[in-house]
Amino acid sequence: MRKTKIFIAVLAIAFSLGLFFREDILNFYSASILKLPSELPEIAKEISAPVKKEIEKQVFAPPPLKAPKEAAESSLTRAGVIQWTNIQREENGIAPLKENIKLNEAANAKLQDMFQNQYFAHYSPDGNGVADLAENASYKFLAIGENLALGNFENDKILVQAWMDSPGHRANILNSKYQEIGIAVGKSIYEGKTTWLAVQHFGLPFSACPQPSPSFKATINENQTRILEFQSELLFLKEEILKISPKRGIEYIQAIEQYNALILQYNVFVEANKALINAYNSQVDLFNKCVAEFGE
């Protein structure tokens, strides 16, 4: 009987102490479950120019060549000029060039423009050069070259040989960087005389180097937008939590749980985007290294 009375007395004291320290106990319980961080987790910095600036495209255009000797009869063909150009390259240990339709289009645009506007130069009266012609033909390149010739050359072999006898034109023909070629030849009136014009376009296509994935870049940009949205959500939730008073109870705990769950999502998302950026930058490094090798 005495033990029962003692037990009841202890319970009564404990209950009284519980009521007295009720506020402290509730606050401790809430804080012990989840603690509101004093600051937001470190926000990932924005991507710092993952793609290096566009490479400087190389253009090679030696002074136009006029026929040193006019032939009584002259005939030039696209196929023949390509054939004799590749013969010269192969004889000098250089890989032959592949005909490209877009380069043919660019060369033909140059040919027609020179006849129409009566000039013989690498730049038109409007200031357009071979790079502009290639871009107008949707030919993306790392390097491009142009050889021009005016006059009644007897045939394709003689024309190509005349270019080979000129140091600047020879350098274009034997440039190992180039992989593709486009040709245009035609006869019409130039300065009151019927004559031939020949245009030779050389190209190192943009595709010669491995391209950084455009989908990677697009995803990274989309992720950056989502990261900013995450940040705004976190800041808003933190402000709402700080407004809750008293700092205990179901509402307080649920708000903290929501906040911490969002932080976890945010951190996972940021780390995944960092990995994507690193992968993309590795592709950019490979591309720039390839370009640098061609530029040597």
C-alpha cells in the first residue's frame, strides 16, 4: 500500500513538472525532429561560359590569276578541273578532295556575280567574299579558300597548271587542311570580250571536328532555369517557416519537412547538372583541340 502511494506521488510530481516545462519540451521535441537550417545551402554558381568563343575561321584567297597566254580554242569543265586538281594533290602526297554540292553552289554564285557586275576580284563591289558565299550556300566551315582565273585557257589541265605555277594558288591546291572542293567555270562577256572565268573553292567542313552536343547545351540551359526556380521556392519556404509562431507543432514540423525535402531535390539536381556541364565541357575541349590541330 505504501509503495502504491509513493508511485502515485511520483507520477503526480512528474505530471506537474511536465505541465510546468510543457513549452520547453514541445520546443525541444520539434527541434529534435528537424532543425531549420540557419542559411540556405550554398547555391550553385551559374555556368561560366561552358563554350569557348567561336573559332576564328580561316580564309585563303591569293590574288586572282589572268591567263598568261590566250588559246585560240578553249574548253573548261567542272569535272576536269576537279580531276586535275586531285592529280596534283596525289602527286604531292596529299589526299584528294571530295566534290561538295554546296561549294559548287558558292563557286557558281561567284562566277555569275563577276560576270553580272563586271569585276574580277575576291570581294564583290558589295564587299562579299568567299566566306559570305559559303555561308549563303549553308556551307559551315573551319577553313575555306578561293582561286580565281580569267582567260581562255586551252583546257582543264592547262588551267590547273597555271594555278600551280602561281605560289599562292599552288598553296591553296596543295593545302592538306582542305577536304572538299567546289568548282564553277563559264564563258560570257567580260569587259566587252568573250572569255572564260573559273572559280575554285576549297573547304574544311565544320564537321571535320567532333561537335559538342547541342542537346547537352540546351538541357544545361533548361536546368539553369529550373535551379533558379528551386532557389526562389526555397527562399519563399524559409520566409514562411520563420513567420510561424510558436516554433512547434504539426504545422511547423511539416513546413520544415517540406523545406528539407526540397533542399534534397535541389542538391541532387545541381549535382546532376554539374556532371552534365563537365561532360559538355569535355566535348568542347576535344573540339577546340581538333580545331587547333588543323590550324597548325
